[in-house]
Amino acid sequence: MSTDDNNGLKVLLENLTDDDPEKRKESAEKLGETDNPDVIGPLITALEDDNPQVRFTSAKSLGKIGEPAIEPLVAILKNDEGNIRRYATLALKDIKSDTVVDQLVESLSDKDWSVRKFASKALGEIGSAAAVDPLIDTLTDEDWGVRVAAVKALGDIGDEQGIDPIKKARRAATGDKEFKKACNKALKKIQK
């Protein structure tokens, strides 16, 4: 890396803590395009930024960085509270590694409903068959949004093992037209 690159990186890292949220967001985006593992720590810190766009962009950048970011992101899931865990889940989803699938499956039993919901969505997007049984268990989650995310994820994965549990969840959802609609869409995806 040349001196210019070092200076450019230094400026991006400084901008990540600038008062202007637009500058922070732009910096987070550009840091995701570097292959320098030194940017992981500052991007992790930015997951707690006051601005949701900065948090989102930082998560996306960590996802682009990939494997080197897994360990610190998993540490967040295990130790931290609130918003930062949702964004860590978002970043892990983009990495699409088997290690990540195990961590996301673990997050399906998190005490925070939004982490469970993000984990369900992420597992659906990754599409790993290893997530089918845990997602089936999530169909009875206490939170409506988590149940819908689990149904959609099962539809996205497309494993026939999900058909009967989805039908059962659909029958149990008396009077919940939106949930039934999500179940029907998922079943169509699986049975195509």
C-alpha cells in the first residue's frame, strides 16, 4: 500500500466519525471497498452510529469485507444489546458462510424479537438447508413478525420439509389473513 493509499484510508477513517452523517455514510461505503482488515473495528463501531443510514451502510460494508468480519460480528451477537445486534445480523447475512448459518440459527432463539426476525430473513436469503428445522421451530414464535419472516424464509429455501409445518401454522392462524397469505406464498414457492 502506498503512502497515498494510507492517507486516503486515514481520511476515510476520520470521516467515519465526522459530524456530517452524509460524510459518515459515504466513508462507511468506501471502507467496504477496501480489503484492509484494519477497517473492520471502525465499521463495527459505526454500527452504533446515531444515523440509521450510517449503521446500514456500515453493516453492508462489513458484509462485503466478508470472512475477516465474521468473528467480531458474532461477538456482537453474543455480548451486545439492541440495535447493534440487528445490524450485525444484517452484515452476517451478506457474508453467506456456513459459519454464519450456525450463528444465525443460534440467533433464532435470541431474546430480542428483531434479532430473531433479521436472522430468519437472513437464513432465507442464504438458502441453507441446515436452517430448515430451526426455521420450522420458529413458526410458533411469540412475535408475529418473526413468524412471518420464518414462513417467508422457508419459502425462499424451498425445501419440501417445510410444507406440512407451514400448513399447520396456517391452520393455527385463525383470523390472521396476512399470515395466511404469507403461508400461501411460501407454499407456492416450495411446490412450484
